[in-house]
Amino acid sequence: MYEWHWHIEWQTPYEYHAHAIKRVIAEERSEFQRVLLVELFRFGKSLIIDGKVQSTVSDEYIYHETLVHPLLITLDNPKDVLILGGGEGATLREVLKHKSVNSAVMVDIDPVVIDFAKKYLYEWHQGSFDNPKTKLIIGDGYKFVKETNQKFDAVILDLTDPIKDSPSQLLYTVEFYKQVKGILKENGGLVTQATSPSFSLDTFSAIYNTLRNVFKYVSASIAYIPGFDSLWGFVYASDYRSPSSLTAEQVDKLIKETIIGELKFYDGETHEMIFSIPKHIRVKLESEKRISTEKEPIAVPA
């Protein structure tokens, strides 16, 4: 009989995934959320927020490279990048690999998560918080977008899932996306994590369609994240160009020209794979009619 402690994560009201916990490394509670760092037997150090695995040291690069690089290599020499969320600092780490980036503004609502990351998650941020190009702001992302006078080449939404009544739920609405569009430079673009096509396909497709009602070019990618036990979705939006229009050869050339250092997951061949959406998901994306609004925001099922 196993006597380990278990992390049980509900993916729908009828399904869960369980990880055996080798040890608890640290735990913090803030006014917004419960933050837990554990060592899992399979995935090693793992960040869990409000009962949801956010990333693991063994595979976080899959999520973060897929979130950041398809958008940034599609834009022409992005200089000013805004990140909302991304408390681990790994999204910031990937943004700073781009030679053209002069300024990376990161806005996170929870100082406890930032302090936690600085103390325990070096493998994720790798010193990116201390990079002179970084400007870290503790505050509400929606409020920042509404009030800033700055324009950005790219906005990266590395948010927690739109759980019902959570602080991030309104950051998946058409009203918010219109606000983001207003702070983008002429040839800018945004990307958002878009939940799981496996466990919340309705949410994924609604995010896609909501952005399609704001931007000219909207495309989706999917990647399997072992620590999430699921496919994960990402949606990119711009009035300039779509990452899905790039060929494998173009991606490899752009990576070589624009990125410092080696990537572990993303390259031209991987690019073609993540934008090759299975038919049943494509049909759902193209037929989706729902739009997430502040009055009726979408939410994940669990």
C-alpha cells in the first residue's frame, strides 16, 4: 500500500489526474491564491497554484516556448513587449532571448508569487527578473492595459485559467481584447494561453472566436504538455500577420537570426506540428459562435 501524499487535480467535474508527491518544498498563501512548490516523482519540482499544476521543471519549456516564440518571430523586430501574468519568470526568460527586445514589462497581480519565484524557481526565471531590460510591476493587468499610455509590439497573456469568478476571468473577454488592441503598435500582435482542447474544448474555441471578432489574423496552436496530462491550446492574434503562415524553413531561419541561444522545443518542424490542428478541433474552432463578454465570460469546467 502506497503511503505517499497525492496532488489530485480536477479537469472536469467527472475527471481528475493525480500526481504522487515526493516532498513539499514550500507553501505560501496570498490574498489571491494558494501557491505550492512540490517535488513530484515523475516531473520533479512543480509549481501548483490553487490546485492547478502551472508548470514543472521537466517540461515547462514546452509551454513557454510555444507561448512566446511563434508570435515574436512573426513580428518585425519587436522591441517593446508586455507580459501579463507569468509569475514564474519563464515567459520573461523566453522574451529576453529575442535580440530585438529592448523593454519587457511584466505585470503580475500577486507579489507573493513573484517573491516565491525569486526564492524558489531559479530554474524557471534564470535571473530574468534582474535583467536591465525588465520592468516588473505588481498590479492588476486589466487596470494596467486600460491606463497605460505606452504602446507595445507584443502582448503576451500568460494567465491562469478563466476559472469562474477568478481575477483572470475577465482577461478572456472581447472588451479586454479590444483594450489590448488599443495599446498595440500598428504591426503588433498578442498571444494568450487558451486552456486545454482536451478537457475544455468549448473554452478554447470560445477564446479563439472572441479574438476573431477583434483581429484580422487569428490562429491557434496545440502542444502536448506531459505535466498537464493534456493537449494545451494557444491563440495568436494580429492585424499584421499570422504565425501559421510561416513555413518550417522560414521559422528556422528566423530563429537563427533573432534568438540568442538554443531552444529546447520550438523549431521549424515543431512549428508545423503545433499548427497542424486535428480535424475535429478545426471544425469546432471554425463553427464556434460564442463570444466571451464581461456580462457572460467563459469559464473552464473545473
